Amino acid sequence: MVKHLATNTERPREQQLQQVRAKLKRWEAKQEFRDMVWDLAVIELDMSTPAILRGIARSAKRGRVDAAKLALEVTGRHVTKGENVAPNIVIAFNDIPRPLRTPVQIAEATVVREDEIEVEEDE
């Protein structure tokens, strides 16, 4: 990287290294530079995901239980205890009066047909 970062290539190699180290220290002190490094690292990790998953699959096939669990979790076929558990829901009816349930008894039912009903007309 020295040949890319050194501005004065006529200096001896050791001075060029010192110049490059100083430049990198200045860059590392800047938040913008650290953010760019982070973004590139995340992209690189994301691009290596297939290789990572192949490695997890190899480990799982060799009997590594933790790798097998991770592989199954990634594919949505395993849920770790304590995750995605429905919460307990409590509905409390404390100060609400309950209706009394008294049975209704009908002694004798009389069926009245519509044509037997007398209607009184008001004048």
C-alpha cells in the first residue's frame, strides 16, 4: 500500500512508511473514514454469507449441535426456547356486576293464531 499512499516516492523506503503510517492514523481519527471501513466490512461479510452457511452445514453434518441449531434457525425450522412465545393474557372482570341467572318457568303455554287477535281501533 505504500506505493499507493506515499506522496513523495523519492524518499527512502523507511520515510515513506512513516509518512503512510501517519496518514493512516489521521484517517483513523476521522469518523467518516471509520464509517466507510465499517460499510465495506459489512458488505464483505454479506458477500461471504454463502460460504459461511456452507461451513455451518459442514459442521452440522459432522455432529456439531450448535451449528445444526444455527442452520435450522436460519432456515426457520427451529425456534430457540423463550423466543416467539405468546405472552400470557389476563382479562380481569373485577368490579363488574354479574347478572343473576334465574330460571324462567312457564306454567302453561297458549298458542294464539294471528287471525284470533282482536285489534281495537282508536277513533
